[in-house]
Amino acid sequence: MTVLVLQPPPREALQLRRLKVPGDRTIPGTQHITVFHFGKDVPKGMLDKILKSTYEVAEQVQPFLVSLRQISSLPRHPDKGTIPIVCPVEGSELQDLWKRLKKVYDRDKVEYNGKFPTYKPHTTLSYLGEDEEAPPDRPLPEPLSWDVSQLVLWGGDKENAILETTFPLGKKMATIQKVATRSLWRRLPSGALPWELE
């Protein structure tokens, strides 16, 4: 799968891992906030569009603060039957970023998962099974906040993200990152995705 995410800093990620929640915990080291989901088997041409469009927005957005204050749950998944236990993410800047990305992706015909018409940012802590019910919402022992300074594009599966590209927020840093990524892409065989190489 290919997803655009925010990653919490190591300290906050560790605090999230230490929270006591019911259900099967998410895989260690994969704590994140999904911004956009692009699906599986993304062709290289579409991946190039994602990179270009995301850099364009990242250059125009300054770092911002996000906060987590409670443990909650999402509705039961219609196919899997599981209930995600999550921490909703607060911060109007993240909503603004999502809207800007969506506008540019739509303009550039970037294909993404549009299953959910509204964006409800969260980080998933665990999953309850089909025979389990969600507990009541509760506040975190202490609120968590951090400055978001970059977006991250993951390509591959959750256990082994073969492609990982960062998009620093703000024009100067994004320009430096773009030069480095272009150098990387020139080294790849024409038409091959990074995770197709042996």
C-alpha cells in the first residue's frame, strides 16, 4: 500500500505504545496519522504525480501543532468486523493541509481512496474483534502535542515500507528534499517501482 502520513516523534510514539487499551495492538514502529491513502500497486506514473503534487503543497505550508487528548473508537468495519481504538487528532491546521492536498490531487488527477467524504484524523492504537464492544471514550492520562514539520510517503506494506520519502514543510527545506529525491529516481530502472527491485 502507499500512504501519506504524519509520524509522531519518538517520545510521543513511545507514550502512545504505553497506553493501556483493549484489543490487538497495532504493529510496533508503525504509529502514524494517515493523511491520504493511495491504495496498493500504485503505478510509477501515478507515484510521480503523488510526489510532485505533495511537494507543491508542502512547500507552501509551515510547521504546525497537533494534539491528542482522548482515547475513542471508530464505527465497526463493515467488512472486517473490527472496531479501531483510536486517539482523535485535534488541530485546524491539519484539516487545512488535507483540504489543500485534496484540491491539488484532484487538479492533477492523483488517484486516492475517497471512501470517506470527511477527514477525521486519528492514530490507531488497537483493534477489537467481532465479538467485542467498544469501551466508553476516556481522556488520556496527559495530553500529547507535537509540532508537525514533515509529511512521509510510505510505499510497501506495514511491516516493510520499502519506499519512504519525506516532505519537509516550508519552501526552503522542501526544495532541498526535492533535489535529493530526484537524484534517487534517476538511479532507478525506467518504469520500475522501488519495491519491485531485488
